[in-house]
Amino acid sequence: MTGVQLEIQAIAAVTAAACALPGAFLVLRRLSLLSDAIGHSILLGIVLAFLVVQELTSPFLVVGAALVGLLTVVAVELVRGTGLVREDAAIGLVFPALFSLGVVLVARYTDSVHLDTDAVLLGELAFTPFDRLVAGGWDLGPRALWVMSVILAVNLVALLLFYKELKLTTFDPALALALGLAPGLVHYGLMTLVSVTAVGAFTAVGAILVVALMIVPPATAYLLTDRLGVLLGASVGIGVASAIGGYWLAHALDASIAGSMAATAGALFALAFLFAPGRGLVAAARRRARQRWEFPQTMLAIHLLNHEGLPEAAVENRIDHLDAHLGWEPAFAREVVERAQRRGLVRSDGAALELTDRGRAGARSSLARTA
Amino acid sequence: MSTRDGHAIEVTDLTVAYGDHPVLWDVDLEVPHGVLMGVVGPNGAGKTTLVKAILGLVRPAAGRVSVLGRPYADVRRAVAYVPQRGSVDWDFPTSVLDVVQMGRYGALGWVRRPGRAERERSLEAVRKVGLEELAGRQISQLSGGQQQRVFLARALVQDADVYLMDEPFQGVDATTERAVVELLRELRAEGKTVVAVHHDLQTVPEYFDWVTLLNVRRIASGPVDDAFTEENLRLAYGAPLGFLGRNGRPPEEGLVSE
């Protein structure tokens, strides 16, 4: 592995980690599409700031972008607040307006510098190592690595400091407001982090794939855990895995690195979607298959319990009468009885059926649970 | 922090409107210390809005609210809030104990993280509402009644003087309802003031000692024996009220519970 390869992977991994942290809260707040909006509209902020300072590496570009990111959130809120359009339509109205303004300005005023639309949309991760940060004649490494590391650090510190506030305002904003933990402030703070992160990330992966890094890893982690802390950690892990895996996929296919990273993230999501324990499609199908036989066994046990020890038991609790009494097909009834016997819930004496102690206890607890 | 003079809650000339559609018209209300008050009224009467206005969650168009003689913002920590169960996302990745612990966030203030003391206090509240075996459970796996009890436990750890509850009995089973009533009575016995939005007229005299009838305007407010009359109920719910019994008490059956 060459130094350049290593640097590209480091930039990709740090970018993915930085995106996953605020992205997790966007997913939990059901604001995933806002990252798409911010990722696009910050172009306007970058162009406007560039027109003022005339320098592509100025930190003011980040400030300009963050401000326009916030403007996007406020504008969406205002449009939605009119009650004339819903939230999704408000997002769809605001960001193309700001983005297209940015595209027009890029084309009109910045043709002498290297700020073209392709780079903005798709990023150019492969070239990032060639833009070095040099101080006092020392080569400190790729500028993008520094930028994204600082952004990652800011996100981490903000998250550690305001973990409890972010959690409460996401879960129950009304209680947060009642307790004086200003949910509006926390919301705009989070949106500032999203904007700043998107600005930093877009030089590496472009405005479109920022969304993939912010939303897909947390959406994947959401399927895998019930704990917010674990979800945040897993989001970062999945993001980094997508970055590194994507790099080598691009290497093997000779394809776009950013595209491969997003594709890898999507593949990881698909895996979780299918195979996540408890929530995945496979687990759900297996659960349904199991319940298909478990529930009839419970019904059988309760039926036997209801008539146990009563004169009618000799008639009711017989395998050849289940079809008449429970309305079951004879073949189905036999299968249920066999399964219940195998599980030690039911004993049979010829055609007469009897509950075992275990079956009786099970039937009683099923009844108690529904009472 | 509270004084025993005056009222636990005082609402003066409160009007709340969404646009120019009034939800509460010029409501005056005084809630004495240490009462267990039910707020009843038909759908759209502004019951939830009243609670939210007291908590500063909606901005009034006119009027004032004071809690323990002060503006709400000054006494936040003395007030606990139990929102409607449907107001949060129960799929949120968090546990029963964690949600209960959120009741301490106000006292902790910004940045400080909950520690052992908060954890123990929360566990105690979880035990008090009978959920100790489910403390580590993800909250979507709870039944409606259990979710309501989580909210109650969260209000208990706030250790407040005034409790505002928005339909604490909604969608709960009979066992939970009895347990909740028991808890509310305990709170009253400790001298706390409890205001609960309620739907079931039939249980008002049994559960509460104070009642407010609301229908955009305040219809009546006072001790249940004085205020919960057939006349007032007719004013609040509109005529005819065939389901009311003779002495102003609803009969045993056929009652609407919205």
C-alpha cells in the first residue's frame, strides 16, 4: 500500500466517522432528508463566501456554508409553518432554490478557479492527498485529513457534552422545553454541526454522497441495536467500514471511490435489513414460521385446561374431536398435537389427550398474560 | 421553594388561539395546594392546551399563568409533566430506566451527566410503578399501560410540588388505572398538587377531590361536590345529557368516555 492510498483511506474513514455522528440524530429525528437539503444548499454558501474572500482554502468558506445550511433549516421551517405545504414538500422547495442559485453563481463568476459542479456534486477523493497543508516548510499531510479530523473532534466533543440534551430533545422535545433544556437551541446546534460536517465532507465525497455517509450507517445501526450509545458507536463503525471497503472496491473495479463507498454502505444496510437479529426480514420470517405452530399449541393447551377434570373432558379432550370443537382440519390438528407432545406439553392415552404439568403451567401463564 | 400562601396554580384571563381560532377563551382558574384535580370537558375543549399553556409549551394570546406564585420559568423544577403517551416515538433506542432518568435532566441542568444518585432514584421510581423487572427493556416492547407507568415514574423522579398529567388513564388496563390512582393519592398525601386531564366522567367523583369543567371557556371549577353538577355538565357538554343521573352523578352505565 502506498502512502497516498493510506492517506485516501484515512480521509475517507475520518469523513465517514464525522458524518455518522450528527447523521444518527437526523435519522432518529426523522429528518434524514434535511441532510440532502443541507448538502446541496451549502454550495451557495461556499460560492458566496468565495466571491467575498476570493480564496478557495479560506475558513470563511466553512462559515458561509454553515450559515446557508442554517438558512436552509430556517427556510424549511418557515415554509412549513405557513401550513400550505408539508415538511417534505418544504424541503423539496427550499434546497433546489438555494442549490440552483449556487450552481448559477459558480458558472457565472468562478470560471477562472477550480470550483466546478462535478467536483461539488461528486467530490474527488482521489485528488485530496495532493492538496497538502504546509506550515513553515513542513508538510503536515493532506489538508482534507486535517479539516475532517477537526470536524470529527468538534462533533465528538459536542456529542459528549450534550449527549443528554440531544437525547431528550430528540425523544421528547415537549419535556425538554418544560424542563428548560431549550430544544430549539439544541436543534439549531445540531443543524450547525450537520452543515459544517457537510461542508468538510463535500470536498472529499461531494454533496450527493454526504447523504449516504450521514444516513445509511445510522439507519443500518438502528436495525442492530436498542441502545442509543451503541447505535452511535455502531454508526461510526459501519461508516468507517464502508469507507475502507469502498476504497478497495473502487480499487478492484477501477471505479469512483466515493461511489464505491456509498455502494458499500448500501450493501451493509441490505445485509442488516435481511439478517439483523430480531428486526431483519429473515428473523421476522422465522418468527412468523415459529408462531404459526406455537399459537395453535397454546390454543390446544388452553382448550384442554378449560375442560380438564370435568365430565365433558372425555368428549372434548380427544384428538379426533379437535376438528369438530376447534374447527381445525384433522391433518392440522394431528400436526399440532404431535408438536405439543414433542415439546412435552401434552400426553395422549389412545385418542384421549391430557396436559402435562408443563403444559398446564404454560396454559395458565398464557391466560394470565392476557387477563 | 414554594410558599403555602396563595394557590398552586393561578390562571388569569388566559386566551390561547391557533391563528384566530380560539382554543381557550378568557379562562380563570385557581388550583389550591394539595388537591387532586381532574380537568374534564368534551373533545376540543382545550384541556391539553390548558396544561401546555401552564407549562409554557404554547404561547397564550392573552392572560397570565403563575405556578406557586411565580412565572413558570422560575419554578420549572417544582413542576412535573406527564405528556400523552402518543406524544413520543416509542421505537426510540432507549430503555425503561433511561426514560425514567430523563426526569432528572432538569435538575441536572446543561452538560452534567446523570450519575449513580440519579440512577438509584430512577430505579426506586421504576420499582414504585411496578416495572422493576422491565427496567432494562427497550420501550417499544411495553404494553400501553406499562408505557404510561414509565411516564409516571419519570414524573416521580422529578420530585416536584405540582404534577401536570395529560390523560394518565388513556389506553391503560384496569390494573394500571387502579395503580395510577393509588400513586396520585400518595402524591396528594405528601402535600403535592396534581392536575390530570381526564376523560371518564363516571370516575371523576371517585378519583378526584377537585374538578374543572372546560369547554373553551371555564364552565366550573371547585370541589367535586360543588362543581360536578348536572347543570355544569350540561353547560360543558351541551344538552341533552340523558346519561346523567338524578343527583348530578352519572348513572352506572351508558356513559360516554369520548
